[in-house]
Amino acid sequence: MANLKIKSSAQTAKKSNATAGRKPTVKSLYSKADLEEIFRRFSIQRPEPKGELEHVNPFTLVVAVALSAQATDAGVNKATRALFAIADTPQKMLDLGEERIREYIKTIGLYRNKAKNVVALSEKLITDFGGEVPRTREELMTLPGVGRKTANVVLSMAFGQATMAVDTHIFRIANRLLLAPGKTPDEVEQRLMKIIPDQYLYHAHHWLILHGRYCCKARKPECERCVIADLCRSPEKTWDIPAPLVELPAQIIGTQAGA
């Protein structure tokens, strides 16, 4: 009996090692082939998608993303352009001070509290991280005003990590398309990370954000302009013929970018 137990344990360990690293199965209305095709089309439409928040380094990216909560990227860019011209490091931001920071960002919603957070996160970066932006989600989330979404954006855009930053667009898209429905952003994030094909994961969050911002819009999806209209399983869908699959013009980041 002892030998049988040993054999059973060895077989279990072998099975565990064989499945290590695989993505857990998540039930989806979309087949594996569907998912491959959806993100293949997005990759042709936007080969090099970019975030639309202006920044000059990882620090200004952290600040910009933190400021973007309940605000448009275009609005944040307009407010931060002058701010980052004179304060692009934690020390320069501290030297500027909360009152002057407020003057730069007063057109952004919740600007008073956000100004406090910018000062506090700048101070923490200096005291705890030597003035450098940390490269782990856990450390980033210790910064005032930085939640999981902000941390994921920074990890992706500043440090090239494959993450899924679930903003309002992605949350809407995941639920509307029944792609990865969930009741919370964290739930949607976990499900998307499991179903998106590995080769498309790095750019996936930008593809979904831009699709939600410019095509599958909040008030009314523009299904006739959608390159995945034939694959979409949304009950709100009004069109079944996919739009021509062509590369879109290069994104314009800055004052002319869409909100």
C-alpha cells in the first residue's frame, strides 16, 4: 500500500507540473477561435496602440493616470502640459507645492484632493523609493491616489508588462459584448487575463479601451463601424456585417485626441 501511495503522489505531482503555467479555464460565449480572430483584427486595425495621456517619464505617467480618475484624457492633458514642463520629478513637484499644483489642475474634477495626493505620492517616492517609480503592482499601490487600475497602466506603459487596466470603457465592453462579464473591475480583469490569447495580451487593454472610446461608445455603439460585428455576441448589436479591416490612421496624442 505504501508503494501505491508513493506512486499516486508522484503521478499527482507530474500532472500538476504538466498543467503549471496554463491559464485556468473560464466559460465564455466566445470560442478560442473567436477570441483569436477578434484580437487579430484589432491588431491589424491598430498595430501599435497607445495610451492617450501625455507624459515624459514614469513619474509624470503615474501623476497623469492618478489625475485621470473621473476625467477625460484630453482634459488631463490640457491641465498637465504646463505642469509637467516645470515639475517632471517628485522633488520638483514637492518644491512646487500643493497650492500651485491646484492652480495647474483646477479644471480637473476633484482637483483639491488630487493635488494633495500628488504631493503625498511625490513625497513617498522620495522617502521610500529613492525618487524612482517602483516596478511592482504592490509597491505602486502603496502610493497615495494609486489604485490597481493606475498601477496596471504604469506597469504596461512605463515598464512593458502585460496587464489589464480595467477602466470604464473596458468594464463596459467586457460586459456589453459578454466577453468577460463581471460585477467588479477586478473580476473583469481576472477573466480577461484568462481568455485573451497570450500573443495579444500586451496590447489588449489599449485595443479594448480605444474600441470602447471610438466605436462601441457608451450611449450608442456604432456597430456599422465595428470590425468584429459578425463575431460580437452583444444583445445590443444592431449590425452583423464587419467594417472593412484596414489599419487606422496613426493616433494623435494631445490636444486633438478624442475625450
